[in-house]
Amino acid sequence: MPAQQVIEQVLKSGYTQVTKLEADDGRWEGEGIKNGQKMDFHADPKTGVITSEKVDD
């Protein structure tokens, strides 16, 4: 899935902003803002669905 489509999917998941997105180890890794907090996330490369997320330290 192209990066722009992944960003669109992440935004649909409650993120208000995606500040970084890169392909790594067969998945998308990124950073963004969700509920006013900076978050790190991993997204499925085929669907763009977030597979894990955590507050960025």
C-alpha cells in the first residue's frame, strides 16, 4: 500500500496528524498525534491498519 493511503488509514484511526512514516522490516512505522499525545505506531503493509501503537517517550 502506498504511503499516502497508509496516512489516510491512520488518520481514520483517530490520529489528527502523521509526522513521520517509513517502510521498515516489511511494515510501516510512523509517528503522529492521537488524543493530543505524540505516538509511535506500526501499520500493516497491505491494509494500513495500525497493528501496534504506544506513547512516544
